[in-house]
Amino acid sequence: MTQGRLFMWKKGIFICLMLVLSGCASIHLDESMLIRPTHTQPIEESIPEGYTFEEFEVKRRDDSLSYGVSVTNPENSVTILYFGGNQFDIPSQGGGLIERLTESNVNLVMFDRRGYGKSPGNPTVSLLMDDAVEVYDHVRSSVQGTLIVHGLSLGSFEASHVASQRTLDGLVLEGSATNVEQWSSLLIPWYAKPFVKVTIADELKQVDNLAVVKNQTAPLLVIVGDNDNQTPSRLSKRLFDNSKSDVKTLHIFEGGRHGNITAHPEFNAVYRQFVEQVVAL
């Protein structure tokens, strides 16, 4: 039994014990499940040779500001717009991401979502989805060449939402779920389901990666670890199987866990191959 399966088995046993003791359970899923901002110290710059680092702000429609950074090399023809997980902010995690993604010879743009890092405000799912489209429009109007949108976990919902509103050059979904209903159902063991009532807040019903991939045709890369206990790989496979795109790749990284795929030894080769596919179209 792998460590990931052992973890899920132990978690299931724990859930069952709690349910037996309590008689039943009711679980309410709301925005706080997805949105968990952290506030940390300024980013330690990790800029590769030949790249230029720039900080900037984008004014939103409500006149609030999104803090963003770009890391660019004039020799690169591809830009990645990155949306991180629900605890991602540029000051705490941006440096490592810059080091890893630029190994694929791409430029990188990323933002602190409202209420995270250096971006003020109070995040809600609806506002984050709107903000994602706004920052995409800003980046698309600012850069030349190919623009690929990459989202991890919560960021995959933002990236997919952008794909539902705009025609993309390419889309990367990392450690992603189909929708909240299927996601929550998968995390509750079958033997516990008779004792559990799950209610999903209306705002979470808005986010549905499965519906997006069924209708968008941009080149798609779906990546996940086989030890991902938060968004199990079968959800990524379901996204891949239902994708309408003619150019699509699913890669399940052996030993990969949630949020660490970009540090996997195989990541760079997989990512570069996808970038080259998109450029060749």
C-alpha cells in the first residue's frame, strides 16, 4: 500500500469513528474552504541571469489594486500567466516558482489575488473570478507572442474561468478538481456517505472546471501527482477525458503531491514539450 493510499485509509477510518460517536454529521462547504490568504515577508528575488524583474499594479474595475510581478527575457516568445493555490502569494512562494518555471525558457507573470500578499481587499469566489479575467486582459494587452494560462488548485478554477470568457493560446490545470460537488464526494469514503450530509454554498457552485473543458478548445495540459490527497488524480483524468481540445496531454507524476509538481524531476521536460506544442500551432 502506497503512503498516499495509507493516508486516505487512515483518514477514512478516523471519519468513520467520528461519525459513529456522533451518530451523523453535516458538512457545509463555503468560500472559506478555498480562500485562505497568508501575509508574509517580501519576496526574496530569485531572478535567473538574462531575466528582468518588474513589480507593478493593475487597477480593478472597483478601483482597487492587484499587485503583480513579471519576470521576462527578451529571447523568450512565450509568457505564462500563473494563478496559484489557495495559500499562494508572491512574497512567500514567488521566488521558488520563478526559478522552476523559467527553466522552460518562458516569461512569467503572476499576481497576488485580493486579500493576499500585497494586494488589498476582501476575497470572494465571485470577485476572484472577475479579477482573473481582468488581469488576463491586462497581460494579454501587454505582452507579445504566446500567452499560456496556468492554474494550481484554486488557481485552476480561476484559469478555467478565464478560458470560459476568453480564447486562450494554451491552458494548464495543475492539481485541479472537476467541480466542488464531485470533489467533496470523492474525499468522503463510500462507507461514511450514509452518515454525512454535504451542503454546498451557492458561490461554490459557480466554479466548474468540468463544464469549461467540455467547451473550450485551447491546447490543454493536465498535471497531477499520484500521491495528491487533496485533489486525487482521478479528477484530473476526468477533466482530460472530457476535454474538447484536439491538443491535450495528461501527465500523472509518480510520487507527486499536491502543490509540489513544479519541483518534480520530470516537470521541466513535460512542461517544455507542451509549450513547444502550443508554439508550433
